[in-house]
Amino acid sequence: MTQVTPPGWYPDPGHTNDGPATERWWDGAAWTDQVRPAGPATAWGPPAPGTAAGAALPAHPVHPVPPPSGRGHRVRNGIAVAVAVAVLASIGVGVYALTDDGGGGGSTASRGPGGRDGRPDDDSGGGGEPGPGGSEAPRVESGSVTDALSGISLPVPDGWYGQELRSGAAVTSKDEYDCPGNTSKSCTKGGAYSAPALALGARGSTAEEVAKADIAANAEQSYGGDSYGKITSHDVLASRAVTVAGQKGYLVRWKAVTSKGSDGYVQSLAFPSPAQPKQIVVVRFGVDTDQTQSVLDEITEGIEPASGGGGNGQDV
């Protein structure tokens, strides 16, 4: 499955050293015109519609940078590995494994919107994203990983690892392979990540509405595109109410049938944040069908309120 970088504020690829550091809003598919001053105390939430544009982007296209080498395609589900950018890079959101194509060679990404060369360049001090030179957020090999923004923790299954991200948390299978539709990309057997529903563009005022609205986008990000050919059909395996981290939530699970390679189980799970009940959290899952569905249940049932409450106390 493949990963995608979710919407969020990331170091501005158009920023120069001549002024204060800024961040630019990534909408999940492209950089927008909205910028803001960088700083640890800045609210996370997306820009209001119609906000003024900030500094212009550089003349050359710039796009978010995927996870560093070795984190490739993973759950096409899109682990929220944040996006910093290298100017003149032509990259996209996703689960890509970075390689230097030097202007000549193969793709470096695993899958998710786009993916060519580029290096993360995040000096904002935010946790979870690749740091300067492509370093990753620390891996959690067992136990659980915390999503401080939403005030929850995700369990780390055996054979998986977890990572804390600026806008959520992710768990990913260590089992990687060449993507069947594009062997220059690297895919993983499964993964899941959490993010605010608002950041993912999932609409709805209830957990059920959000989960049902999110599942198609989740499936496309996890198993659509050239990594697995395309999704030819899907079967609805579950659509039911659940209790997650003490909150009344809802999950929708599909089997996505692909034209190449493994089919996938995808699940969108939505529930109110224990830290900020007016906000709905989404956990996106993607697991190859040669794996058992029980890992989806294991992660779902193991989600708990984060110790200390989590959250930043600000609306998003």
C-alpha cells in the first residue's frame, strides 16, 4: 500500500534567508498561496477561505517531499510524514522512497501524488517530519505511539513501527516490496495514520458521516494509481458504530480490488478527539489482503486516550 502526506502547515519552499521563517499550507495535493510566520506556538488549523496570499512561490515548481529512503510506498494510506521541500524539486505527496535521479533516472517515490527527486529541508523544529538531510522522526518499535494533536495513542503491532508526526501519528509494517505496478517504487504490507478530519478534507458533522465520506479517498490514496494499476471495484466489508478511546465512533471497511498485484483492505475510522471532543479524528488504514484483517481490529481496539490528555487546546 502507499502513503500520502496529509494537508498541513510545512516549511515554506519559497522562503529565503532574507526574512523571518514562514510556513506554507499544503492542501494534500499542492502548495497553496497561504503563508504564515513559523513558530512553535502557532495554531495548527488550516487557513480560512479567502485569506490573503503570502510570499510568491519560486519560479521553479516545488512540491512536498516524501519520507526519506526506506519509508517508501508503505500504506498507500499515507502516513503523515510531513512535507518540507527542496527548491527545484519536483515531488509530490506520498509515500515515496527518495533516491537521487540526478536528472536522469528512475522514480524515487513509492506512491502518493507524485514523487521524483528532492530532499526534506525542515528546520522548523517540529516533530515527526523528516529533518535536514532527510532524517526521520524516531521509530517506536513496540508499545504505542502518540498523536499529541488529537490526544490519542496508536498501538504498534508486532512487525510494525510507529512514528509521531506533527499532525498525527503513524504505524507502518516493516515488510516492504517493489510496487507491482511500478517497480521503481517501494510499497509496504500495511499501515495506518491519524489526522484531524478537517485536514483530510473529510466532510460531515458526525463520526458516521465523516467515515463514509473519507473511505473512497482513503482507498484511492492507498491502492489507486500506478503503484497497483488502478482500483477496478470494491466490496464493503463493514460499516458500523464502534467505541474508540472512550468515544462513540464509526468505521467503514472496504476490500479494494486492484488491476495489478495485491488487493487491499482499507478502513476509515472516525471518532471525536478525547482531547477536543468537538473535533473529529480520522484514522486511515491500508493493508494488503495477504495479511489478516485482524491487524485492523487490533489497531482499532488498541487506540486509547494519550496519557496526559494530549492536544494543544486550539481549535483546528
